[in-house]
Amino acid sequence: MDTTDPRTGTRFAVYLCPPAESEYYRLGSETLGYDVRARQQRPLPADIRPEWQTAGGPYGFHLTLLEGFYCAPEALPEIEAELRACVACLSPTADLSLHAGRVELWDGGTVLTQMFRPSPHLLLLHALLLGRMARFVTHSPFLDRLAANPGRYPEPYQRARLALLYTPRGLDTFEPHYTLVDPFGGSEGDGKALRQRLDTLMAPWAEQTYASVALFVKPEGELRWQVWTEVAVQPVEAVAGLS
């Protein structure tokens, strides 16, 4: 398996993904140009160029709880079972919510995202998944980035995370976000105007609560991600969902 080529190798991730029927999901999918639930491309808005969605678009609209790691394809059923076991550990009153959403340029100004503050229970689930799923990881895209640029993750804690968890991100520096444009390649003025438009567009969903998490996969040879399964945290009627 050539893990340096993003088109090859089976990958898996655990995400939050709004319901297919929600307006928030529709807007996010149209912004990215790809509906991951329907596995269909969508026309991009007039102010977003196709080359600005080459990285973000193939994933579909999602918020990362566990990064898109590589795995053995035959491990997917066991990965799903582990996800269900982790979710089952949450109490019926677990609050998987996002707060204070705002759109901003992230990752050195190359990505437009809607950033959130996680609830303590969501942060706990994120940390549990990182610890429990590491045994299934065969390779990490972050290791490729480090090989290409040895100075990319200079902090000792980042190197420790890469060695143990295959990612320099997360835990006490967890920054939950929905990617909206990646990689943004416009001017400063373009970025400001687009950020303001998207911030206004996404403002109604600055506060959110979820009742399920989704296992996403990208089979070897596929260019785009797909939803493998969703795992309910608690009965949908017990929490405030997305309209």
C-alpha cells in the first residue's frame, strides 16, 4: 500500500455529520460541492473556485472527532464494533454539543472553517476515541506531512502524540470545526468577504447538539469519502437536534 498517495489505501474516521434533511447539512454540502450522504457532487457557489475545494470537498460536510487514518480494509467491522463500544460507555444524559460557532480562517489562513467550543462530554468522547482506535491505524497522513517537512510539528507534545496516537492534534488542544473551504487560495479581500458571507450563512447553527456519530470511510482507489454507518448516542427524541 502506497500510503503517501491519498488516492490509495483504505481510510477511516469518526465525524459528526448533520442529518441529511437539515438545512445546515444542505448549506455545508453546497459550499463544499459534495453531498457525502448521497455521494453526489453539487455545484459550487459563485464565490468559491473549484481549486479552493480540492482538499475539503472530497470529505463532505463533517466535524472531526477522529482523524482520517489508514487501516487494513478487513479491520472495518472491528473498528465499527469498537466505535459502538465507546459510544455505549456514555450515559443517557451525555451532552454532545458545540458552542460559540464562528467562521474564521484557520491553519495559517489556508482553510475557512466554522470553529466551535466543545462540551466536556464531546471532548471526553474525542479523547476516548483517540486512545481506543490507535491500534487499528496502519499509517497516518500526518506522518507524510512530517516526512515532507521535518520541522512541521516542532513541539515535544506534538511528537509524543504522533508516536502514540498518530496525530499532533486534539486532546487539550482540540479545535472542533466544520471545514467550509480548503485550500483557500484567494486574496485577503476575497477571504474577508467570503468569511463574512459564510459567517452570516452559518450563524443560525452557532449552537448545536448531536445524538449520533458517524463512521466515514474512503476505500482504496476512491477519491471521495462515504458514510459507513452511524451510531446513536441516545434516543433522538431525548436531545435537541438540528432543524
